[in-house]
Amino acid sequence: MQPINLTAAHWIYLAGILVIIATMVMRKNIVVPAVIATFLTAFAFSNSIVTAIASIFNASLVAAKELFNIFLIIAMVTAMLGALRQMGADRLMIAPFRHVMRGATASFIVLLVVTYLISLFFWPTPAVPLVGAVLIPVAIRAGLSPISVGMVVAIAGQGMALSSDYVMKVAPGISATAAGVDTDAVADKALVLSLVVGFVAVVITWVMQRRTWRAPSAELLREWEAEADRGAADVEAELEVAETDGSAGRSGTGAGGSVAAGTGNSGSGSDAGSGSGSAGTAVIDRPEPNDPGAEPRATRTAKLFAALVPLAYLAFIVFLILGKAGVVPALEGGEAAAMVGGIAALMLFAVCAAHEPRNFLETTADHLVDGLVFAFKAMGIVLPIAGFFLIGNSDFSSQILGLPEDVTGPAFLFDLVSSAQSHLPNIPILTGLGVLLVGIVAGLDGSGFSGLPLTGALAGALAPGVDMDPATLAAIGQMGNIWSGGGTLVAWSSLVAVAGFARVPVLTLARKCFVPVVSGLVISTIVAVYLL
């Protein structure tokens, strides 16, 4: 490999990464450090104050282009759920799950299993909206805190399922090609390691979050809906108070022997993230007969759509399965995610037309606006942060720096990681941890897959010197890449979708996932080095 010439821009970019990580550790917002780091990196590269200032805007614009599909899916599904809620079909649609998800523990397990299975076959992007639309409101009502919901969905989907990619085998194929080994060998090792990481992360999440779980109550869902109107800063402040006081939000037996569930702003209610309005929030429990605010009985139209919406998504899943079997043309690229959003839009039109035919055009537009406002209010903060990390990727840096289209942009992040590979020691466990660290850092751009060629190449080059199987070392790097950038450790990845449906601040969700996920990654690396 040719030696890499690190410039001042590389070192400034590295300093920016370190400052952002330190800021996250201090539990502070990282938007300002990210923007300043983008400015300084662009200035050091171009020596032009105009290019540096323009890069601040261009970075967020490029990030918006890359992430807008996630924003739009959140908006479409949220708009559809808002229309279903107005009709009264939402509580009918999710009512059957109450028979299984009667408590926080059962809800935790159901979310874990369902998210993992759907994501394993179809990737997390279409899986998260499906789970968010149907199961998350039920889990909230059953007593899970919104943060717990976000963590288990992210760990199961973006983590366990995507890191192995055992069905589609896109990730193992990239890693194996770069390492010069068989794809199935990497896929088999990656599946084992993904389950190890997931098991450790889930257990730690269970231990850390159990104190925030509460007794099942319809009031929890109303609190969650109400909290969506609050600012993320207020939520963050209350979350810190709840963490300091271990009794906050728990249900238990008081001095008088009565069992009381936490109410008000403690517990799960304080974990809810910023949002917009009440669009997309389901009401599960049938109101009391004497409740003056009781909803009218469900109409035949509501019953029809309560069955039609799940059936539409079930038909979509069957279509995906048939595509895998070669019976029908298989969806490629982002087509599966686009189908989720398209189905949501068509269902929105149908619900509005059936419920209020005279005001169909106006109500449809209103729900779409509510969905878009919710998506951007909750997730817009990640754009300048993602922009900084995209400037380190050669696929996007040329656009951010205003370079001609035929000029390849600098790859600050790739260059920094590549230049460090010669310093990795020839000791198996240290080599494994080094490749893991390289994968985690390479995943900081938020894609999850962009660093796979690098870790795969490292695995092929370093494995013979430490007497390790290259497939095992490539699988370790794959774990670091995807658990980091695929959507559990960085807030500018598809984690924004999980946070959007759980209605929690995405930066808080990323911080909460850090300890469980990193612990699982370290333990899985030890297992890989000594047992695989």
C-alpha cells in the first residue's frame, strides 16, 4: 500500500472527531463543534475563506440529500397514523397485540424478536416503520419507557440483524472480497458474532432500563403523546434527574401496601423526544363510559382500515419473500424502503377519503404537513453533524468543498484509518481489537458499509502474521463498521428513524446505546479470537 501523505486538513479533521467524541462524553450537544470542525477542515484544505464558509451550508445540504429518504418515510408513516387515529382505527389495529404485550417484559421480548426477524430478511429501513407503526404504541402502553423502546429496536435491527446481513449477504460479500476469502465463511462468523454482541447489549439494556419501566396503563400512552410537543432540551434535563433518582418512574409497593405507577413527568414520560403534535400516536384503551372525552364507537370504516393497513404491509412482506425466492422480481437498493413510504401515502389518501370525503384534499395535506414537521423537528439536528463526517468521505467531500465533478474529493477519514494500520501490534487479541477499533472509527460517517473494504483488506493483510482466520478478522471489522455506522452508536445514521418513531432525542438514544453496544463488541472480539 502506498504511503499516505497526511496534510493539515487531515489533522484538523481528526481533532474535530476527538472534540466531538469528548463533547458527547460530556453529554453536551455536538452541533456547534461539528460545524466549526467542518469550517476549519474546509479552510485548511482549500485555503479559501469562501470555500470554508460555503462548506457549512454544503455539508448540511449533502447530508440532507443522503438522509431525506429516512425523513420522508417517518413523515409518510406518521401522517398515515395520524389519519388512522382521527378515524379511530389505530386502537383497533393494535388491539390484538395487547394479548401478548401485557407488560413491559413481554413487550421488550416481542419488540426484540419481531424487529430482528423482519430486519434480518428485509434490512432495518423497512422494518423500523413497520414496527414503529404497529408495536411501539403498544409497548409504551404496556410500561416500556420510550428510551427502552428505542434501544431494543436499534439493537435488534440496526445492530444484530444488519451486522450479520446473513440473508442478503451484501456486507459479508464486501468484507470477503476485500479479505480474499469466501463470502459464506465471513457470513457464518458474522452471524455468531452479531448474536454475541446482541445478547450482551440486550442484557445490559435490560439491567440499565428496568428501573424506568412502569405498570401498564393507558395514561402512559397519553403522556408519551403529550411529551411529543416538548423541546428536546427540557426532556434531556428531566432524563438526567430521572437517572439520578433510581426510584423515578418505577412502579412499586408503597408504605401503605398499595401499588402505584409513576405519573407526571417522571419515568417513561420524561424520556420522550421532541416531536410535533400528536400525529402518529395510537390510543389503545377504550375510554371509560362516563368519560366526557370518550371517543365514539368504532365505525365500520374504522374496522375496515384497521384490517386493511396491516394486510397491506403483510402483502408487502409476502412480496419481498417471493422476490427472494425468485417467484417475482426482487426489489433492489432502496426500493423496499420506498415501498414502505409509498404504501403509507396510499393508505393515507384512502383513509382521508373514506373518513372525510368532502375535506379529503385539505385533511390529507394537513396530515402530510404534520408528518413532515414532526420528522424535521425531531431529526433535523443531525444534518450538520452528518455533514462533518461526510466531508471525510471521498464520495461526498467534493460536493461539500465545491470541487469540479470530475475531481475526486479527499478521503480524510479513510486516510487517517489507513495510515494507522501499520501501528497495529502482531498479537491476536490486540490485532482483533485494533481491527474492531478501525471498523468503529470508519463507521463514524454513518453509512455502516463504507468502511468494509478497509477492514476486509486489513483482515486479509494482518491475519497471516498473527495466525488467525482472515474470515474471522473480517467479521470482527464488519461488527465494528455496522454496529457503529449502521445505526446504534452514531446519531447521524439510520438511528434517526428509530428515534423518530420512539419519539426520543436521537443524541440521547445514541449515548444510551454506547455502553451496551461497546461492551458487546469487546466481548464478541474476545470470543472471536479465542473460540472461532
